Amino acid sequence: MKRVCFILNVDPDRLDEYKARHRAVWPEMQAALSDAGWKDYTLFLRPDGLLVGYLVTEDFDKAIAAMKALPVNARWQEYMAPLFHGIEADNSMTPLEEVFHLD
């Protein structure tokens, strides 16, 4: 399993809306993420809109591709798109380089 961390930027004026939507992630979307190999998927949000995502997966590229192929993901991305600064979140999750890990 590989640990993956990525960053995105949420519109700071819409943080409350972003958090509210994530308190009610659709069960179908949650199941799709799990089925596509997204384990221990966690999001952290800073008050200025910096979003840090973390997950564990066998293959991040395959996990992303599996989600992109699902209609529920297309609906979720459309639902969430207005909360980001002109980016498509699915196409902007570039993994950060892991430089240290303490087991």
C-alpha cells in the first residue's frame, strides 16, 4: 500500500459550504471511493482554503481512473466544482513527494 498526499485550494468564501457538503457525502460516493481502492481517505482544511488530502491505496493512478469512470463521481465533481478556484479537482490531485515517515 502506498500513502498519497495532495493539496488543492477551496474558495475561502465557501469553506462552510465545503465542510457542510463533506458532512453529508452521498453513501453512493463513499461506496465508490472504497470500491476504487481509496482507503483511510482524509481531508484537512485550513482557514485560508488550503485543502490537504491523504489516502492509502495500491495504485493512485488506478484509483483516480476508477473514480473518473463512474457516473456518481461525475455528479459529485459537478456538485463540488463551484467551491474551487477554477480547477477540476479530479485533474489537480498531484501527489506530493513523501520525504519522511515515522512508523
